[in-house]
Amino acid sequence: MQRLNFRFEQGEADGAGRQPQVVGVVSSGNLEVLIEPAALNGACEIDVHTAAVGFDAIWAAVLADFQQRWKLSDVRISINDVGATPAVVSLRLDQAAESMLEGTQ
Amino acid sequence: MSSYMESNARERLRHLLDTGTLHEFLPPAKRIVSPHLEQLDTPVAFDDGVVTASGLLQGRPVLAAAQEGGFIGGAVGEVHGAKLVGLLRRAIAERPAAVLLLLDTGGVRLHEANAGLIAVSEVMRSVLAARNAGVPVLALIGGANGCFGGMGIVACCANAVIMSEEGRLGLSGPEVIETAHGVEEYDARDRALVWRTSGGKHRTLTGDSRRLVADTVEAFRQAAAEEMAACGHAALSLEELEQENRMLAQRLDATEGCRDPQDIWLGLGVADPSAVPMLDAEAFQRMAAQLRTKEDAGA
């Protein structure tokens, strides 16, 4: 298992006052994304706990793309991953952001 | 109409209960995860693979739990089991109309060894305690893992079991039987055989499952509401247990020498056992209900 932490500053889409949401399942090739509001001075923090060790650079790229799309502010995202591919990770992250900000499930 | 089998635990529960009434206990944001899996350096889930909640079912208050089959095969660890036990104990205090257990599991989580085994036995005890307090417990089985091991016993402790054709119920899973008795006795890769011996249709014909429903969350929802109303609030009685014991002894006698479940179905009065696997849920349920009426009249 490997733990990775990312922090993206100066977001715009405010998570304050939203309900925490969880999407996905901790299952082979899949991941669980927990998204919740957190007082982070306008930043978005993402904690990744993954069973696939050594993919730091790919996580950094996928998460930077995600933050560019959503520009989240005061949001904490926690991930339990069991070797999901980058495409699956991106889809789950979008699903998580959508379900919290737009209330879709 | 969403497939029950293809839905995950949260989706099943959300669509089973009346819209917007689900209130989750110990939600993922609380991060009550398994301490054992962390020690083993294995992925954890924020809900330890089970969603426990209160809500309404067709306007009546219920407590409900849904196991996530995708997470370690829905296996029961210490936290997972404690959440189920907590829900059932809450039922004794709150007296809801029923407790619904959406089971999708291979049984105990072997990573957690004795803690997992104790958890499963505590769930059994809690199911019986809830029933003894007059709270009906219903087991719904329609996930890809079926319901096996200690949780198979838990399902049989419930007032009623509701299954889809895709659901399976048993004690030892197919691979375990093959390993113990040899491939000639039981071929775990023969899917038709596996479903004939543990699938929803067989379990419904033998009476282990109260009824068979189509593989949609809506069908399970409707059946759960009807069974909940039919159960009433009678506490467990010794007489009821003795009657069940007699039924099981009779079944053992009646199925002596049967080589295949189709022989058992023939013995139960099914006119054409080979046609059973192809029947849709509605046609099958009609046939099973007729057989039961006939049996009741004979008894």
C-alpha cells in the first residue's frame, strides 16, 4: 500500500455547506472516492491510499487534470484505490464532484 | 428498472427505501475502517463494506443493512459485523416494522480470523434476539456473491428469505464442496449445476426462500413490503422451531438417494423439472405457489 497527498491552492467552486458523498467501491480495478467540505483556506486536498505502488507521477497528472476541470475550494477528497486505471479514476472523481456540488446521485 | 445484481450496496438501499428517507448510521465520512486490514497492509473501505441505515418502506419505518459484495466478496469482518449487530440491537429498542438485510457475501472475512468468526456468531444471536422481541427480520439475496458461510446461517435465522433467480444461498460455496468431495461429486465450474443446487429457484421450491422475484430493485422492494406485512410481530416460539426441525427431517428422508436437484423437484410435484431453469420469475412464482397450496391441502 502507498499513501500519497496532494494539495491544490486557490480553488473557486466552494464545498462549504455541502453534504459529504461517496462514490465507487473498494474492489479490484475500482476505487472509492469520499468527497466532503473542509476548511482548507480555499484549497482542495486529496489523500490517496492505493494498493498499486509506484504510480506517483500518474496520480499527480490525473489529479491535476481533475482540479483544472473543477477548481474545487475547501474540499477534502479521500481515495481508497485497488488498482483502478487513470480513466476510471477520472470518471469516479468527476462523479464525486458532481454528486456533491450538483446533488446528483 | 435497475438490476439488483448490477447495483452496488448504496444504490440497492437507496432505491429499496422510499425516496429521500435513507439515513445512514456511521457513514463513510466517519471512517470507521477495519483495524485488521490496515495491519495487513490491505485496502480498507470507509464503511467496512456494509451500509446500515434507517428509512421508510412504503411509509413504514424500517432498519436496513446492505453488504457491498465488491469489497472482499462482502465478507464479514469485526467492524462490518459490529455494524450489523448494532443495527439489530437498535431494532429491539426502536421496534421498526422490520429489519431488512441485503446480503451479498461469502461469509466470514478470513483476514480477521477469530474476530470475524465471533462477529458472524454475534450477528446470528442478534437476529434471533430481534425476532424474539417481535421485530421481523427479512433477508434479501440477489447479489453476485450469493449468501454463503456463516451468513447463510444468518439468512436462515430470518423470518423470511426473498431471492432472485441469480441469487444463491448455501453454507459451503461451490469451490469448497469440490475441494472437499472431489470434482466428480461436484463440479464448481458447472454453472448450471451450481445454480440448480443453490440458486433462487431451487431454494424457493424447497421452501428455504419464501418467494422468487425478478432481478430488479423494484421487485425486491415490493416483495419486502409484502413479506413485512405478512410476518406480523409474533415472537419466536419453541413450537415454530420444532415444526421447522420436523420439516427438515422430512426433507432429509424425502431427498434420500436424489442425485440432482431435478429429482427433488420431481418429488415435490414439479411436472417438468427440465423446464424450470427457463421460466421467468413470474411464471416460476405462480408454479411454486400452486405447489405450496397443493402441499398445504395435502398436509
